Amino acid sequence: MDTKTFIIAAVIKIALVVFIMLTGVAYTTWLERKLIGRIQNRWGPTRVGPFGLLQPLADGVKFILKEDLLPDYVHKGLFILAPMLALVMSLISIAVIPFGETITIAGHTTALQISGITHAGGGISDINIGLLIILGVTSIGVYGVALAGWSSNSKYSLLGSLRASAQMISYELALGLSLVGILLLSGTLSLREIVFSQSGNWVLGGHDTHVPHWFIFPQIVGFFIYLLAAYAETNRIPFDMPEAETELVAGYHTEYSSMKFAMFFMAEYVNMFTVACLATLLFFGGWHGPHLGFLPPIGQALLPVVYFAAKVFFFIFLYIWIRGTLPRFRYDQLMAFGWKFLLPLAIANIIVTSLIVAWGA
Amino acid sequence: MVPLSWYLILSGILFSLGVLGFLLKRNIITIFMSIELMLNAVNLSFVAFANYWHTHPVADKSIVPLSGQVFVFFVMVVAAAEAAVGLAIIIAVFRTRETLNVDRVNLLKL
Amino acid sequence: MVHQVLFIVFGLICVAGAINLLVQRHPISSALSLVVVMASLALIYLLLGAEFVAAIQVIVYAGAIMVLFVFVIMLLNAGAEERTRGSRMALIVGVPGVIILAGTVGWMLVSGSGRLGGVNLVGPSSFGETHAIARLLFKEFLLPFEITSVLILIAIMGAVVLGKREN
Amino acid sequence: MTKNLNLWVIPLLPLIGAAINGLFGRRFKNAMVSAVALLFTAASFGWAAWAVWTVWPGSGIALPHIETLGTWITAGTFSAPFGFYLDQLSMIMVLVVTGVGFLIHIYSVGYMAHEGGYYRFFAYLNLFMFFMLTLVLANNYLLMFVGWEGVGLASYLLIGFFFLKDSAADAGKKAFIVNRIGDFAFLIGMFLIIRHFGSLNYDAVFGKIAAGHFTPEAGWGIFTAIALCLMFGATGKSAQVPLYVWLPDAMEGPTPVSALIHAATMVTAGIYMIARSHAIFNLAPHALQIVAIIGCITAIFAATMGLAQTDIKRVLAYSTVSQLGYMFLACGVAAYSAGIFHLMTHAFFKALLFLGAGSVIHAVGGEQDMRRMGGLRKLIPVTFWVVTIATIAIAGIPPFAGFFSKDEILGAVFHSPYGGPVIWGIGVLTAGLTSFYMFRLWFMTFFGELKLGSVELGEEAHAAKAPAQAAHGAASHSHGHADDHSHGHGGVHESPWIMLAPLVILAVLSFVGGWVGVPQFMGGHNEIEQFLAPVMQSGPAVAGEAVSDKDATTSHAGEATPENTKEELFLAGTSVAAALIGLFFAYLFYYKSPELPDRITSKMHGIYMMVLHKYYVDEGYGAIFVKPLLALSTVVLWRGVDQGVIDGLVNGAGTASQGVGNELRQMQSGNIRSYAAWVAIGGAAIVAYMIWLGVTR
């Protein structure tokens, strides 16, 4: 693949993914409001469009048209930079996520992944350290929250951002360590190869168990650590201390309005998507699923994407479900949980996994 | 093809700027950041040399290929440890002296 | 060619960030300048083919250490730097010292650059691979590795002790 | 046939005792302290006796019996081992030291019962035993020197035992310093031995001499030098002219110490050393001559000084010096075995005399001035009788021990080319003087009437010890009293049996001790000389006049021709007559007509004062040596060198560094940025230096 094709393909892929992602985000808000409404025995949005389906568009228009307030005594540069940083960083991590194996359009075979490269020979390679890049970008994302709070020159914002950054640094550890088990099992940092290593079924004692070879089964502990840590990373209930309305008005984005607020909002939901994608890729076999031979070829081709989307949808649903179910932690409980429970548990998980891997080898 | 010396010069510039920062800045946190800058400058030359020895293999067994990258790793560990302890010290100093200006934290003398 | 251009671009960003670190009076601006320096250094590492190092550069330096700095700056609510004249020595002795240091080292490198070779953009090879580094780290450098883990542990405990409020 | 006797145990046992008492004795009861001290001393004596019994001539064990534990010092080709040497000479010495030492330990239990520092006393005493045994058992001069110095240390500690008294502390220092002078010469002698023999081991040194490595032309000068150095060392330890001055002052120590160290054992170390080195001395006729003259001078000199002393212990001290002079004289005429014989008998009777004197002092409550004594014969009969035996023995009246040994020496002197009739005459005169002052002591102490009421004396001592002591010291013209030994008993009383028992044993030995050396003309076999003969004849045949001397001394014992017998009888008779004359005059002056001495002293006032002041020797030494040395030290060494140069240098260095530091201190401003500046300029300097070195090329 020459450079021109590569650039064209990349641009197309980027545009497509960003579009899908932002649309997804918009409709996730709709989904969330609907579901929460149902959980709370309400209807949720119903007025705009059928089932309120146009509500996200209305919201978008509202964000764009509202006055973009810039309070006095804020650090202007950082105040503007912070939401952009948050959104950009959340979007960057999408770049390394593979949504499927490959797709062939008009004779061009390309990876269903922005950072995937198709070699001249037809082989596909993605970036070797995809997982590390996601972790790195996520950690950079903290700056958005931290700077937003600090630059607002408001005590609620500052407290919120202090909470947020402390929480994110703390849970980053557990998050990173929870994934080590996967790395030990798969032996690679490339997300694509991690998914490949989950193909097929588990074989125990020489015979097929008909259980898919997903890492959720050996890494159930790691999975739950990951899930909890990821919820904390994305500042979602039950770990949404940074924006706890009852305590801090709205936390770090108290002073934000209009599109800047929308950017934080989008960043949060994109992060939810990233977490959901990552959980799918790492623990649930990515785009692998039952082979359905009766579908037409186009269906066959899209099937992995559908599997992937379904799994991601499940995690998004889980997010919303938990939001509708669980109350918020107290802040000290949150820190104690992260440092005193999740972190030791993650280390224990690594030790046990590495012992098993070493024994198996 | 970029000459190795470019990397080293960049490293030297960054290091010198770090030293200058240490000399000229008054805020103890910024001074600390200058130290991190110096460490980063050194890391750059480590990586550059690692690459250099990778592309110019020598028979000398004492040069372990890639060891430059491993050293970067160690430098980072040390930097992390240093940051943790150093920032804790800064917080402790701030609690007692109510200032971050090193010119005002000068009691340790004869 | 691409290599050189990229190097120059990121190198200039690095230097600019470092200079900005010096010039800015507010510590948070300095911190962000340093983050920029580190990020562009990570990219330079990528140019050198050291992708693992680049990744941990971002994760550890930019994502952990610098966040810690920002966090502390926010916690202490540090204001802009005061312009005090606490040390004449720093100006009289230190700055000439730095200039001499930079000048001599620079002169050495420039005059000696002909004898040094160059570095290449490394394609997919074993150079920056995580496997290779891991193997080195857990074989040849196992003891230092373990010792650094002890160092980190001590640092954690030290930080906890120092940060604890006496009551 | 060799057998391991573990000779090292003999000196080690007292050391253990010393260590136990010295380290833990403070917490022990007195009974425990004495039990430890006596046990280890007795064990040492037992071991020594067993060892001697095992190697007794005829047992089949070759003598000398040498046991080497290991190397002590190695320097180049020279090496000194930890080795022990047992031959006839050291057998006698070790038995005398442990035996008499043990008896004196027993005595001390009673004598020191009421003194402070009881454990300290016994620790020192045991320490002394350790060093003395090391001295006599060593198989090389260096180890002997260790013992030599060690007994000096023990002596210093014990003289200064009552260290709260200035006079005792001063006497200790005097003894130590005077001994150092002799030790210096001894050291030089050892260096010469190393230089010329390459070893300090007895067997190596004497073996080389016996092998005839040295011809008169090649090396006799060096023998004279070595012998003179050793002799000078011996004059220090054995209190000979000119270094005798410390011994009378050493009486400041407790009386058992005077008996053990300053009469029976330590002071004889010089004699032992000369006898041990006889092979060297035999080859140095001039040195022998000097030894003889020094011994002779010391004997007569000290005897005259003893005449006028009124302090009972000082009389004995001068008597000791005088008797040591006899032994020196014996060595000087190459009659080593006679010297050792006298050493042994002297150890018995002089220890007995000191202990008896201690018993007397004990009885009268700390009084040492003989003028205040008198009539004690009835009050302390046991003491009286044992002192009587000892007095007769030292006076040289047969058949008591002193007669045989003294006669042996005088006979040898008469025949020796180094002696001759003149020196013999002086020896006989000394014998007479000895008899006189000893019986003077005897009469003054035990006859007549008690000058001071005993009750009054006791109370005085009890109520005000220190002033009384001071008054007594002034009255007796001495530097003070040796013992602070007033128990506060009422009345004169006999000593307890624990003190008397050793006295009785020593009295028996003083009586019979001489019988091992009955000369042949009296029908004896002179066993001691025959016993020692293998040691003393191990040297080579002495060339020239020394040969005839040897012939004379040995034939004196060997051939019993009638002519010889007559001559010997004449000599013996003369000395007995001298003793009896001395006895007569003492009787006349101090019993029959006690006013006579005062008349004589008033007539011969000048001489009397001179004798009383010990010929002003101490004052003379003070004027000739001490004052100039003190002045030199004060003006040149102290003010000039020490204060001017050394202190100047040190203080100058201090001031300079203070000044520099004061300037450099400015660098430490407390500001980390300035520190960083120094680091930066330092780094720049290093890089510049490296470029200058050419690292880049």
C-alpha cells in the first residue's frame, strides 16, 4: 500500500469512526435517559421525534446555540484548552481499537482499525503497543479534568478536579495491573493479536469444552478489577465524586457552558465507549462469535462488526444500568477501595496468573 | 539518516535548559521540574545511543544492545521515586514555611 | 529526509517547551510546558524506533509524574513565582558555568560529529520491541530491576510518612 | 625423651587469678578474693613443683627443657617465640617465686584484712606473680623483657598502692622512672644481641657461643658491650649503685609487697638475668670486673646507710640493697651458683624479716620508727623468735642459711682474679656492718622498754591517722610511712596465725635453707653448686685469665685438699668473727649502754648526718640530673618546642583553617540555587579539564 492510499484510507476511516462515535455518543445519552427513566418508572424523553429519538439532535442544537460564557478571573488559555484536551484524548484512544478483522472494499483490503496498516503483501499489522497507547492517552486525559478545575478559579471546580485527578491517578494503577493477566496469557501488547489469541474454544485435557476461548474465564478477577477501575477512570457512578452534584454543584465543569461543557460531556461518553471496547477486546473475544453460515456474504463480512457492536452495547447498557442502581461512594471509601482492595487484589491476580502460566509452560 | 550528534546536541540543549531552570527559577516545584527536564535530556541520549549501537553493531561484548532503553526504564523508576518523595517533601515544607520560594527556605546554613 | 524533518520539528517543539518552562512564571504553565517537552520526546523516541520507551515515557512521565506535579501545584494553590534576589551566586557563577558547559559539550559534539555515525528510522525490527526489552530486563538486568522495585517501595513509604499530618 | 609439661600454665594461673579479682573483685567478699588469689597461686606453685619434679635430673628428660607455644613476633629473619625454658636455674627461681609468693599471699590475707582495696591488692599481687614467672620461664630475652617490664609495672602499682598518699605515689613513680633507665640499657643490650646473634633465644645465643663462633680477636669487644648493657639493666632492677635509690622509697608499699617484690623476688631479677647470661659475661672479663666492683660498692655503701636508719622497713631496705650487692659481687667473680644460692637463702630470710617487721608494725598499730619500739619480746613472742632466726641467718652465723651462701660468695671473691683480698675485706666488713645493724634493729625492737604507751599509740592512730603519720614521718626523717596500717586495736598484740604460719615456715627455711650448700671443707657436698653446674658450665672454656678464674671457682668446690680446707676455714672463721663483732657492738650500743650512740653521733656529727641522709645521693641526683633535665624540659622542650613549634603549628593550622572556613562559609548560603551554581561551575570545570586532557581525541 503506497503512502497516498494509506493516507486516503486513514482519512476515510478517521472520518467514519469519528462520525459513528459521536453519533453513538449522542444516542447513548438518549438511551441513558430512556433507561434511567424506565428504571425510575418514568418515560424518559418522548417529545422530540418518535420515542424522543431526535432528542440528542435537539440537545446538540441547544449546546451550540447557548451563550459561551467565559467567566472573569479564569485562566483563559487553559480554561479553553481543558475541554478540548479531554475530548481529543478520549478520541485518540479510539484510533488503536480494532473493530473487526479486515474489510475489502473495491479491491482494497484494509483493517477495520485506524492505526492498522496493510502491507504490500496483504498482511495486516497494527501498532505493537496498542494497549500501552490507550493507557498513555487515558492518563494524559487527566489533564483535561485537572486543568478545567484549576483554571476555573472556583472552589467547587478546584475541589472537583483535585478529586478527579487523585481518583484517576489512583485507579490507573489498578486498571493497568488488571490487564497484566491478559498480557501474560496472550503474550502481546497488540490489541489485534490479543483478539486473535482468543479465537476458538478452550481445550481442557485434550478435548473441546465448547466454551469460547475468551479471557473472561481465566481472568474473571482481572475483569472485575478492570471494570471497577474503568468506571472510576471515567468518573461514572458509583465513582462520580468529581462531579457530585449534591456536594460540588457540578465539580470540575461547574463554570463551563455551551459547547465547552458539551465537549466534557462527549469526552465522558467516548471514554465509556473506549472502556466498553477495551473490555470487549480483552475479555470477551473482540469480534469473535458463533459462525453463522446461513447469512449472505455481505452479512458474513459484517458479522464480526455486529458481534463487536453487540458486546460494546452490552457494556454501555451495563454502565447505565449501574448508574440507575447504585448510590455514590464517599470519597475516603473510594480511595480506600482503590488502594487497599483493588490494588492488592490486582497484584494477587498477577501473581496467581503468572504462576499458572509458568506452570503451563 | 539523522546524525547521532543531532540527538546529542538536542539532549545537551535540554539539559542545559534544565540546569538554567534550576539556577534561575525560584519556585521549588519548577526547580523540581527542571530536574525532570535534565533526566529527560539524559534519557534522550540513552535512547539515541541504544539506536546507534543497534545500527552499528560491534564485536565488543561489553555493549549490550538495547541496554540504553533499559537504562531509560531505570531512570524513569528513579524519577518516579524521586517525584513521590520530593513532592511529599515540598508539601511538608509548604506546611511549615507557607512558601514555595526557595530563596525564603534558606535556614540550612551556618 | 522525512526523518530529519520530523526530528527538527519535534526537537524545536522540545526546545520551545523547555524555554517556555523557564520563561513562564506560573508553575502550572511550566508544568504544561514540560508535558509538551515530554510528549514530543516520546515522539522522538518513536522516531528512533523505541516504541516501548515512548509509551512508558507518556504513561510514566506525562501521565503519572507530571500529573502528580500538577496535582501538587493545585493542592498547594501555588501562585505565580516571586522575583526575589536570594542568590547572586546563581547568576554570577552558575549561568557562566552552564554556558561553559553547554559550549564545551556542544563544541565537542559539533567537532566530533563527523566521526559519529547517524541513526536511522528503524523499521519493524527487534529494536524497540517490548519482548526484547523485557528479556533484557528480566535476565541481564534482573538484579537492578529488583533493586529498583525496593527503591520504589521505600519511596512510597517515605512519601506516605512525609505527607502524613502530625497530630 | 620429651614430655609436654605445659609450662605456660604456671604463669597463666596467677594471671587468671588477677583477671578474676581485677575485673570482678569489687563485688566479691574479702574471703572470696583471698580464696581466688590463694587458689591460683597455690595451683601455680603445685604445677611448678610437679614440673620440677618431672624434669628433676635423672628423670631422663633432657635439660634445658624448652616448650614453644608459637611465634610471637616475626620481623624479617628475626623472630621471637612464646617459649618457656626450664633448666636448673629457672627451676630454683620458679620454686622460690611461687613458694615464697604463696607464703606471702597467705600472710597478706591477715595483714591486709582491714585495708581498703583488698581485691585490688590481690589482683596486683597475682599480676606480679604472672610477670615474674614469665620473666624466669621465658626462653628468650624478649619474653623475659616482657616479664621484666611487667614486674616493674606490678611494682609500681603496689608501691603506689596507698595512692592517696603523695609519698607513696611519688615512690611508685620514682621506682618506675629509675627502672626505665636500666631498662633502656637492657634494650640496647638486646639490640646488640639481635645484631650479632640474629636471635634472642637463649639456646640460639648460647649455642652460638658454645660452638665457638667468636674468637677473641673477632668479637670480644661486643661481648663486653652487651654484658655492660645487660649489667646496667640489672643495676636498675636489682637496685645497685647507681640506680639503687628507688628501693628504699619503695617501702611505701604494703609490707608484704616489700617482702615479696622488693626483697625476695623482683629485685633478684637482675641477678637472675646476669646468671642466665653468664655465657656472655664469661667472655667479657672487663664487664665482670665492673660487676664485681659495683656489687662491692653497693654492698658496703648500703650497709653503712642502713646503720643510721630508724625506720624498721628502711633498715631492711638498705639491707636488701646490700645483700643484692653481695649477689652482684658473686656474679662479678663468676661465682654464679653462689649468687643464686645467696639469692635463694636471701629470699627466705629477707622475706621473713620483712614479714616479721610487718608483724611488728601490725602489733604496735602502724608504728615504724624503731626508737618508739622496744621490749616487744614478751608481747609478741612468736614474731620475736622468727625474727631472731632471720637476723642470725642474715648476720651469717652458722649453721643458719645466710652463713653458707655468704661464705660461698666471700670464698669465691677471695680466690677470684676479679675479687682479691681487698674486695674480700670489704665484703667481710660489710658482713660485720650487716650483723651490727641487724642486731641493732633486733635490740631496739625487742629489748629495752616500749617508749610510747601502747594504748596511747593505738588511740592516737585511731583518732587521727593522717596527722599522726605526718608527725611520725617528720620525726623519723623519712618521706613518710609505708603502711597506713593502724587497725585501731587497743594494745600491742600478736598477729593472727594466718600471718604467723608463713613466718614459721620461712623461719624453718631460713634455718635449714643453707644446708643444701654446705661446702666440702665442712663435710658437705655443696649440692646446689653441683645442681647448677650443668647450667653454669654450658658456656665455653673461658680463655686467658678467665680460665684460671673458672678453675679457681670450681676447684674451690671440687678439690678438697688439706691446704684448701685450712684456707677455707680461715675465710669462714673471719666472716663469722666479723658477724660476732657486729653483734657485740650492737649489744654494747643498743642494749648495754643505750646512751653511747648519742655520744658517738654528737662527736662524729658530720659523718652521722651524711650517713643519715644516705650520703645525699638523692639530693645529688636531684641537683645533677633532675634539675637540669627539668629546666631543659621546661625552657626548651615545653616553652620552646611544645608551645612554640608544635602548638604554634597546630594552632596555626587551626587558625588558618578557621579563616579559610570562614571565607568558604559564605558559599553555604542555605540557598539551593547557589549550590546548584557551584555544581554547574564544577561540572564545567571537569568537562573543560577532560577536554584539556584530550578525551575528545
